[in-house]
Amino acid sequence: MSRIVIVWAALVALMGAADAAAEDKVYSLGVLSQRSAVLTAQYWNPILDYVTHKTGVTLNLKITRTAPESNAAIARGEYDFVYSNTIFLPATSAQGYRVILRPAAESIAGQIVTLEDSPVKSIADLKGKMVGFPSRAAFVGYALPMDHLLRHGIEVAPVFGGNQEGIMGQLKAGKVVAAGVNNQVMRDFAARENLRYRVLWESSPYHNLPISVHPRVPDAVAEAVREALAEMETDMEGGKILAASAKVIQQKPPYGFQQAGPNDYRNYLDFYRATLVKDIE
């Protein structure tokens, strides 16, 4: 009997050590490059600190310089969690990232915009002109507007800015006559930069960037992170953090995240199956 007790005690000790090791593990959250690294960190780090405090799951922010670099990391499965709508690309979908959350904010749309005082009055005026895009990896900033231009026989000379705000800066400086953008990022950028612009075209709405989890992440960890983020807006401390982060980028309410699944993003897959754009990265 004493031998059984000793063996059982050893087994319990081993299980406890395994649980402690799991708690000590650091999980990564990769965020699609849309804004500058500084703004992205200012927005996300307080949110991740809150989740770590609430759940004991340590989350570290990972940012790449450009969206194509982010997609390459997703395709290699480098992130445990990821905030990106490029997980639906054929090149990245093989990793099997699973949608668990989406922002509570309104849906996003692709836009083609120009400066308010631009002589450009319609997308037909863009034929042969230099038009800016964040990168070939941008869904609402490149794939949607370029697909629309191709379907209307409007060939443009594309210029790429690396990320959303990079190409918005080029538009502001007059280096391109128009730009393909995310409507919300454009609105927030214009508010911060006191920039006046006109919308030449806008796509149908799509749910904003989801938070997804890699299959290797234990279910208990994924669920703890999901619950903490989903309940953050209604928690007094969490709500204050979300509002403060939103102020950094001039984001409008509602803030926070709500639970979601793959079916909420089916129109992304439908688009990729039918698009005329062939050089999406």
C-alpha cells in the first residue's frame, strides 16, 4: 500500500509540475501591420496585460514591419493567436487558425479615396494614374478595391505603402492621386492628421479582423483568452483600458470583442474564390 501511495504522490507532483510549466508558457499574439509599430503597441499592450492578469496566460505582442511579412509568419504558423483577416488566404489557411472572436465595432469596408480638393471625381478618372494600396496582402485595402477596378476595366499603376497608414501618408503628401484603404483606419487616420478626403467607391461590409487561435494552443488556454476578451468591455477595469487604447488611435465605440466563429467570415472565402485579383500575397 505504501508503494502505491508513493507512486501516486510522485504522479501528482509530476502533474503539478506540468501545470506550472503550462502557466509559465508565453503565447504570442500576432497583429496585422496596419498602423505604425508604436501605435499598435500602445493600443494592444494594455489589453494583453489585462488578459494576462485575468487569466494567468501570458500574451506577448508580435508585430512585423509590413502586412506581407505578417502573412508569411502566419503561413509558417509562428503565432499562437493572431489578429488578422488574412488567415483566409490560400497561402495562410493551411495552418488551420480558428476564429474565436471578432471586434464589437462596426463592420469594415474597402474604399477608394482621394483628397477632398482632388480633381478626381470618379474611379473612371483613375485610369492610368498612380493609385496607392497598403500591400498586396491587404484584403479591404487592396483585394477588394483592385477587384472592383478590374471588373470595370480600369487599369491603374499601383504603388504600395507597406501598411494602411503608410499609404495614407503618401496620399496626404500627394504622391498618389487616390488610395485603396480600410474605411475605419482611414477615418481614424484622418481624424488624427486633420485630413479631409472624399470616398470614390466603397465595398459591401465585412466583419472586422478576427482573433484566431492556432490548433497547437490547448483548448483551456484558448477558452480562457476568449472569455477574458469577450467580457472585457463590461468589466470596470477592462472597459477603462479599452477606452484608453481606443483614444490612442481615435477609434470610435463600441469597444472590445465578442465571441465569433468561422461562419461569421464566410464572405471572405466566397470573395477569394471569385476574385479577379491574382497577385494577392
